[in-house]
Amino acid sequence: MISKVIGVIGTGNMGGAIIDGLMSKGIISPDNLLLTNRDIDKANRYYDKYKTPVMGAEEVIERSDIILIAVKPKDIDSLIPIFKKYSNKVLISVLAGITIDYFRNNLDAEIQVARAMPNIPSTISKGVISISYSENTSGESRDVIDNIFSSIGEVYHVEERLINISTGLSGSSPAYMFLIIDAIAKVGIDYGMDRSTAFDMVIDTMIGSAMFMREYSQIEADTLVSKVTSPGGTTIEGLRVLNEKNILDGISSTIKTVIEKSFSMERKD
Ligand SMILES: NC(=O)c1ccc[n+]([C@@H]2O[C@H](COP(=O)([O-])OP(=O)(O)OC[C@H]3O[C@@H](n4cnc5c(N)ncnc54)[C@H](OP(=O)(O)O)[C@@H]3O)[C@@H](O)[C@H]2O)c1
């Protein structure tokens, strides 16, 4: 059970996912989870659901030990003057492109900051969350923050320079995975399968293949592929087209582009 008071600024998709995660796992008392949002009605929905107190941003910051910032990156500058008044708080930022140095440069060089990169499956508690801590973050703060994010998925600790790599591997990549599932399922539909059977079949295959790959994680992908192929068979014929169309190079280039874009968007000031 988390005994610290946690404040959430921004109860949109990601802030809401974390509130739902914390409440559904019962790891914090609703009284210790203080919420605010620009459109306060959006925060009040969580009060109606969980009885988590809702108040203005300054009151949340003043009364919380640890503050989760879940606004869009463009909205962070307007909150800095309020944070400046309370320099002893521990911050968690899920803001894409906003570095730990941004908070140290704009607030206090000694502030404890966790920079986290969750992904969209976090909203159904199946997320991947990369976390990087400022080196002065205390062990106690790290434990609480790990606990918060464990409520919405699997936590990976990375050095801050790798957060942009995580953006490519787990942050943006669900978009491409959705499209790959969609493309495969639509072929089934074109050949006469009903929509829900086609999608369920491909989704179950994606989940099963991922779990199979984890089970045999020490085996190279090529060897796993050889378990599905036989000379003159169907899979090998499909692989020929996959290679002819350079699909795998295209996927690598896509992820590299995401990573480069993440680096180019980073803000330190
Ligand atoms: N969604 C994802 O998959 C994902 C993944 C990784 C990281 N993130 C990061 O998570 C952050 C939030 O993304 P999101 O998708 O949750 O966005 P969102 O749904 O738009 O939520 C942002 C919320 O912040 C509120 N807000 C803005 N300025 C505020 C202020 N000054 N005080 C209080 N509340 C304020 C907004 O309120 P109003 O509605 O009233 O404007 C909105 O409810 C972003 O920085 C993004 O980079 C998101």
C-alpha cells in the first residue's frame, strides 16, 4: 500500500489510465490520490467513480508528496510558476520529449524527477513503461513510483538516453502492430471470413506468437521461422514476397524514424 500522497495533474488518457490502475489494484487509498484537470469535470468523473479528491492545481501540488504530470508537452510551461513555489516535491513526468534537465533547469537542480514513457496498452493495464530516474531520486521514491507504474503494466528501467529508443520500441510501435493485425485480418475478410472471426484469429495469433517467442527467447528468430516453414510449402512462398517487398527493412526504417524524431523533439529548457 502506498502511504505517500500522490497528486495527478491532467486526468486525460494517460492520467486516467494510471488513476484506474491504482484504484483497481487497491494500492493507494482514494483519500491519498489528489486530482486536478484544466476542465475540472474530467477530474470530477474520477471523484464520482472512486471518491478521489479533486481540487485546483496549486492545492494538489502543495498537498502531495509525489506529483504525476500527465498534461500534453505544450502545456507544461504554464505549470512551472506553480511548481516553483514547492521545490521539495518529487515529480513524475510522462511527457514525451521533456527531459529531466528541463525540470532541473526550470525548477531546482536538486529536484527528484522520474521520466516515464508508458504506451497506450497501459490504459488496459497491459502497458510497457520505461522509467528513468534523476540520479538523486531516493530509493523510497523509486519504490513508490515503480509501484504506481506496475499497476498499469511491465516496468523497464532505462538510462535517460534510452527513453527515445523506448519510444520507438514500445511507445509508438503499438500503432504499427495495430496496422499489421489490421492488414492480415482484412485479407481474411476479403476471402470471405467474417470480420470478428478474422480479427480475433489474428489477434490470438499475435499474442500466441509473442508468447512463443518469449518461451524460446534464447533461439534466433530465423530458427523459429524454420519451425513454420517447409520446402515448397506455404510459409516459404510468403517469405519470398516479404523479402521482395522489403517489408522488414521498411519496419526497421519506421522505428529508426520514430527514434530520430524523438531525439529532435527533446526539450532541456
Ligand atoms: N496517450 C499515450 O499513449 C501516451 C503515451 C506516452 C506518453 N504520453 C504522454 O502523456 C501526456 C498526456 O497525454 P494524453 O494522451 O493523456 O493527453 P490528454 O488525454 O489530452 O490529457 C491531457 C490532460 O491534461 C489536461 N491539462 C492540460 N493542461 C492542464 C493544466 N495546466 N492543468 C491541469 N490539467 C491540464 C487536459 O485537460 P483539458 O482536457 O481540459 O484540456 C487533459 O485532460 C502527454 O504529455 C504525452 O506525451 C501519452
